[in-house]
Amino acid sequence: EGQLVQSGAEVKKPGESLKISCEAFGYSFTSYWIGWVRQKPGKGLEWMGVIYPGDSDTRYSPSFQGQVTISADKSISTAYLQWSSLNVSDTAMYYCARRRRYCSGGSCYSGTYYFDNWGQGTLVAVSS
Amino acid sequence: SYVLTQPPSVSVAPGKTARITCGGNNIGSKRVHWYQQEPGQAPVLVIYYNTERPSGIPERFSGSNSGNTATLSISRVEAGDEADYYCQVWDSGSDHLWVFGGGTKLAVL
């Protein structure tokens, strides 16, 4: 079934850089896309981007393009989310999640994507 | 970009059926997925592909999707079902590929 384990909470100052991680256990890391989702305090879920660890193909939400970098190291089954310069507005919980698509009767259907397995979340607090 | 609209809150008495809606333009043509997020916890998938339940999710959880509204139904509601619920679609027609609804807080009276 698999499990995603994220790195611990971070407290940073504005302008600092940060890289958080998401390590996969119990499944073939290179066979499934991994997504990142932001949740600001008291708010809803926002999709940030996805990466295919098999070849590092990456897609970003327009809202986060240029603001973060998503990467993966398949040798250690770990995906990353990084910032070069944090803002106070980046304060949030960040989740990684495994992307799946619907399959039935031996066929899988594109466009049916969802996240079936989530990490526990990494809290990032940015304050001066 | 595609927009999903959920009511901010739904209240239900224990033992009754809760229905949480997710509105979107012709959402019936899309595949809708639902997540439950208990306070302080990561989201958990409870319904995928409109009506399918992952293993371990009680049969009390069901989904439907038609026209401009998708619905998550929870029958025989228990206190432990109190959580935030989010609908989600994948929209190939926009750059915001994964679209989440704003979330609905289910309160068990």
C-alpha cells in the first residue's frame, strides 16, 4: 500500500531558503507521480505541483510556478519541495501525496487522477 | 480555471444521513474524488471516481455525480465523522490541473 513520511516542522525567517522532503516506503517510488499540496492555517487545500520520479517530469500550478521548486531523488525514494527565499505568506502546512488514476478491468483511464496516500504534513512557519 | 463550490458547513444529528454537495459547471462529465480531513490530521481519501470506496472506508460513505452537482453522502452519521470534507477534480482544460473545492465542515450535533 505504501507510506509517505515527511520531514519535520521548520521555523524560518523571511528571505531564508528551505527544502522539505517526502520519503516513500513500501511501493515503487518511480512508478507514481507525487504531488505537493499547501494548506494555510484555517484554509483549504491548494495544489502546488506534481513530479514523476521516474524521469523528474514536473508540472506546476500557475499559482506556484516560479515560487517553488519540486524535485526528486529516486535513489533514495524522496521527493522535495524547496524555496529560495521564503515570505511570511509561505507559512502553511505542506503535504505530499501519491497520485493515482482509476483502473478497472485491466484498463486505466487518464484524467481520473486523485491522491490516494498522503504524508503527515510538514509545518513551515516564517516569521521575523 | 474550473471552480468547485462547497457549502462552508453542514450539520447533522447522529444516526442521520449527511449530504455534502460540490457544485461545478457540468461536473457530471468529470470524475470527482472526496477527502476527509479530521482536525490536525492529513487528508484521507474516502471516495474516488465518483462512487468508489478505498479499502478501509466504511460502506456508510457513498458518492454520486450528475449534472452540475456531485454529492458525498454519509449514512448513520457518528461523532467520529466530524471533519472537513473536500471534493476534487482533475481539469485538463486549465493549467490548474488539480482543483479542490473550498471544503465543508461537517458538524455532528
